[in-house]
Amino acid sequence: MSGPTLAGHSVVVTRTRAQSSGLVDRLTGLGAEVVELPVIAVDDPADGGEALSRAAHRLVGGAYQWVALTSANAAERLLVALDGRPLPPGVRWAAVGPGTARALARDGIAADLVPAVAVSEHLADAFPALDPPGTGTVLFPRAESVRGALAAGLTAKGWLVDEVVAYRTVAGDPGPEALGAARRSEAVAFTSSSTVARTVELLGADGVPPVVVTIGPVTSGSVRDAGLEVSVEADPHTIDGLVDGLVAALGGNRSGTPHQPEQRQQRQQRQQQQ
């Protein structure tokens, strides 16, 4: 007997073009019709990366005991800034989840700390406390717009935190054909709060596909804040978990019969009444 399939189902992928290929490949491999809707893009920070370059120089010089990373984008940008320079012994690396850890591994760096749940608060909770306080520094390369949970949590544990903007997320501008296909789709996969906000901005809340699958609790919170319902939250909070969540939300049927969830029927009824 064949395994679960997404044949007959349409799924919107909202990641940046540079990041979407792995997820798109997984979904198309399961037979899904994938609509690529790059609602965000990753760009250089306002200073052109100067602060990150200086931080990389300090890292090579032994200024930091830990590097804490909450996204693959930050990991990749820091590694580019390091440009293959050797690091001093004893530097340790913390990654918020498996995706960020894999970004480090591609450059030969093994993460020393990856929390069981890929959320900034859990990374802070898993971090060792410093005794005496104030005697060690953590480099935290981050997005321009990011929650302060990790920095606050590390500071509470006695660490000095050097926050450096490594990149910024900017609005993507998908074409009208992609927007139309997205509005007709059954499901959408959200991998960050920024993708939620921009998708709602482009499609309107009623234009968002009725089946909403998120990568984790922070993204789920953004979906609910936008007035939408979360159909499934990935468990674990990874791309693999996201794919499994889509299969579960769409029924994982083996016949390929399109799934018509209750949310879509309710939405169609509202539109007919307008």
C-alpha cells in the first residue's frame, strides 16, 4: 500500500525564493500542486553589514564565549562574514532548532546546544547560567525585527549579550497570477510571523487558504492575532514537521480526492451572502 499523499491538493508556500526549494520539493514529491508565493525577501541590514563584520572580527579574536542563533539566515550571514577564518578554541554555538543547526553544519560547525523545542524562550531556558554574572559574552546575530526573549533570557542568566543586526526582512511582491492561484488554494504553510503578516496584507484575511499550517507556536500566535485559525502546528517545529502537518490537515488521503474543510465551506457561504 502506498504512503500518504497530497495528490489533488494545492498548497501555498510563503517562504523566500532562496529558502523555499526544500519545502517545495518535499510537497511536490507527495503530489501536491504547489503555489510559490514569496511574500518576504531577506536583505542586508541598514548598515550594509558593517556591524556584523566587526562582530565577526571580534569573534575570531576571542571576544565571545558563545554564539546564539535563532534563524538559519543569521547563521548563514555570520558564516559569510567570517569568510573561513579560524575560530579560537572554546567558542560554543547555540541554535534555536534543527534548521539553524543544519546551516552551521554545512560550514562544518556542530551546534553545542539545540533545545528540544525550537523557540527562543526554550533556547534561553536551556542555556547555562553564568557564575559569577557578567564574566562572559554571547554574540547574538539577529534579524532587524526580532522579539527580545532570547537576549532577556540570557541576560537574566548572567551573560552579557552583544546583539548585532545580521539581516532584515523586507516585503516581497508576488505577481497577480501567483496571488490569484494562492486565493484558490486549499492550504498555506507559514514558517514565520513575517510571512503571516505579509500574506494577510496581500490576500486579505478572507483570501488566505482555509487550511493553515504553521511551523511553531510563535507563528501560530501571529496567525491567531490576524483573526485566522490554525489547522495544525508542526511537531516538531521543522520543515519535516510542517510537511507532516500538511498531510494531517489535508487528510493524508491515498486517493487524491480533494479535501473540502469546514473553514472553506463557511468562507464560501459568507462570500455568497455578500
